[in-house]
Amino acid sequence: MFDDVAPKYDVVNDVLSLGQTRRWRKVVVEAMGVSAGQHVLDLAAGTGTSSEPYADAGINVIACDFSLGMLKVGKRRRPDIDFIAGDATRLPFADNTFDASTISFGLRNVNEPKKALAEMLRVTKPGGRLVIAEFSQPVVPLWRTMYTEYLMRALPAIAVKASSNPDAYVYLAESIRAWPDQDHLAAWLQEAGWESVTYRNLSGGIVAVHRAQKPADPSTGAAAGAAALAAHTGPVAKLRRNITRPGR
Ligand SMILES: C[S@@+](CC[C@H](N)C(=O)[O-])C[C@H]1O[C@@H](n2cnc3c(N)ncnc32)[C@H](O)[C@@H]1O
């Protein structure tokens, strides 16, 4: 599916997000807090739009994705970025390779997202950071209703005009509705062994940016993740107490 939408992917994205993607991406880069010379994994990087700010800042970014169509469009546009074909659930990198890892609007598309979280933990250095940008649940009920109307009615109609593969955008709307909310995703991160999990809502919760850290001693993180899983027999609320939320 991503091979089909690759040529017009970025333009259609800008139209459908009403120009908000640029602002969202800026927040992600700031949350990463990386500097020139460091090594960053941008997973599910697609055409590399999410990787560009790192390359522009002199950061060694690897844009990894399993769609050759997306990677080809990206490489043509930005030959200076390293594009690598790889599956998020079986990453082709050694343990503790990257100073920080990120995934923008990709985790929801991965068939086994929990495996991807575990793989990102494996390839990130101890103490390294993870930042996830993903569509989420608007927090104010009226805003949520308006947004759901937009997703299910307006978005597919716009996509018919703007995209060569409108079905992909019906899938987009459905996958956003089926995706776990902010707290639930935060709980997945903890279960995977990430610690210091926080998130920030953007555009009223249309998008959430989750941030976490790999334990400095990874065996501590694995133990904490296992404990969180064991405690997680009821509602997600049990884990919420451990989650701090700057700037909701
Ligand atoms: C919506 S695009 C996001 C691209 C880019 N990160 C951005 O912000 O524009 C989602 C990407 O996830 C990729 N993807 C989905 N499942 C994947 C997997 N298991 N491994 C690697 N990439 C995957 C798709 O190929 C697609 O390029």
C-alpha cells in the first residue's frame, strides 16, 4: 500500500493535516534533544520527511522503512540521507547502536507494534531516548466528535481528489480510530521496558508525542517492564500514576 502512495505521499499529508504536520514534526525534533554527531534511528521513515531535520542539523540519521517505493522516493529527494530497508519487528541493527530512536506516524502501521517497541529498545543505547509521534484521541469530547466526522467523512472525500489511492486514506481513518489512546500507548512503552514515559498532546490530542528513556542499566528496565506487565491485569489506570504529562 505504501509503495502505491509514495509519489504523492508528502503533498497529500500536508493537505489532509491542514498544514499541521510541519508544526508536529518540529515538536518531535525538540523532544529528541539530539545534537550534531549523534546517531539517530528514524524508523518507518517513509520518504524521509521525518528524517530531514536531523540530517540538516548534522546528525547521523538512518531512515529505515520496509517499503522500497517510499525509500526510492526519499533517496531521490535526499541522496545525502542513509535510507535502509528493514522491518520494524526485526531491525537490521546491532544492540545499543543509536543515541536516540524515533518513529513518526508509523507505529500504528506496524503489524506488531509491541515488537517494534522492543526492537527500538534493543538498538538504542542505555540511557538513550525514544520519541513517538502518532495520531491519538482528542481529549475534549466536542473536538473528538468533530474530528471523528472529519476522519470518517471529509478525509476520504478529499483523498479521492488528492491521492492516486483513496482506499489508503480510508485505511488511515480506520486505523486511527482503532489505535490505543495516549495512556494505553504509554502503558505499552512501560511494558516494553522503556522508563520515564511522558506524553504531550498536540492539536488537542489529534496527535500525541510520547517520550521515554532506555534504562541506563537495561536489566533494570526489563525487570520494570515485567513488573508492569504483571501488575497490568486490570484497566490501564493502574499504570497511569507512573506517567507524567508535561504541557497537555
Ligand atoms: C505514514 S508513513 C510515515 C512516514 C514518515 N515517518 C513520516 O513521518 O512522514 C508510515 C510508514 O511506515 C512504514 N511501515 C509500516 N510497517 C512497517 C514495518 N513493519 N517496518 C518498517 N516500516 C514499516 C510504511 O512503509 C510507511 O512508509
